[in-house]
Amino acid sequence: MHSSKPLIVVFLGKSGAGKGTQLDLFKERMGIDFIGSGDLLRNRKKVDDFTGNKISTVIDNGGLIATPVVFNLWMSEFERLKSKGDTLKGIVIDGSPRKIREAYLMTEALEWYDWNDNFKVILIDVSDEEVLSRIANRRICEECGEIVPYVGELKRLTNCPKCNGNLVKRAEDAETESVKKRLEWFQEEVGPVIDFYKEQGKLVTINGNQAVEDVFNDILAAIKQDAND
Ligand SMILES: [Zn+2]
């Protein structure tokens, strides 16, 4: 039966698209398991061996971890979650795949565990212009340091939602430059991943240019509609 299979979801989005917020909401409200490549690597680097030490060095230098290293960590997690049997409701995966090679491996791994049929890739889609505008217009509270994203209803706030302090813009050129670099990286590396999933019929594109709740409702509607097909 279709519904008895666990739902496997990957989230993709440019940095600044609001992917992290949506992912947290999704985990919380769906009550499903989570695999984050960032968390897996942070744990792995605590081990004092060659790979543990090398992960620290590569991350500190802003490099990317070799695909087989990341893949090895996912496989252990997949195996652990598979052993939950029928109690496994689903898995949300964050931080991978980030290169086309990782996408090929992910597909094979999901096929191995018989999870590929109920697999969806959620793309939180925003334009580069929108990402840059969010960075340029983001505000910070002078009193408590709360960061107020320039998105949806929050655009209208004039005072801090936490302490009512004054909000000031805080755009730094260095930050804008690093965001531009990340946007280029996304286009080059993640672009082919998106095309691949589109061809496979796995891609669900969500308009990220809306308030947080509206983005989230679109995600839920897209997943529900698919389950009823
Ligand atoms: Zn404040």
C-alpha cells in the first residue's frame, strides 16, 4: 500500500531562501526522522582518526567533504532507520545531495532500501535578486541582537518582536560578497542536481517568495496531493 511506505524528503534551496526555517517546521509538525549532513560531519570529526581530523581541517577552510565520506555516513543512518521497520514514518534529509554525483548515489541508496517510490525533493525557490535584497534589508535589534529577516509580514515591523527595541539595517559588503559566491556555487553544483530530479519527476518547486506560513502550507499541500495520486 502506498501510504504504508515512509516518506523520504530532501530540501534544497539557496542560502537565504528560508530553507532552514521550513525544514525545522517540517520536522516538528510531521514528527519524522531527520538526517543532516552537517550534524553527521560534526559528530564524525570528534573521532580522533585520519578522517575525523581531516573533516575539521576541510570545514575550517571552507572546503567540501569528499562524496564517499559523506555517503558512508548516510548509509549508516539509513541502515539504523531501516531497522525501525513499520514504525518509521519518514525521513527528512538536509545538506545533501549537493553535487550531481551525490544525487546519483542517493538514488541508488534509496532504491536499495526500497524507499525511492515515496521520495520527494522540495526546492524552496527564490531568485538571486530576492536573496540579495533579503541580505541587504535584513535588520537587527539594537537592544537584544535579534535578527529580523526581510521577508513576508516581518518587512512591516519597525520594532523588535522580542523586546520592542529599535531595528537597524546591517548590510556588510563582505557578507554580500560571500552570498554572491554561494549563489554562484549553487548554480554550478546544485543546478544539475535540480535538473536531474526534475527529469525523474521527483522535484516539487515551492515559491519561496511568500510569508513563512504560506511557504509551509504550499509544501504540505504539494506532498499531500502527491500521496493521493
Ligand atoms: Zn530586541
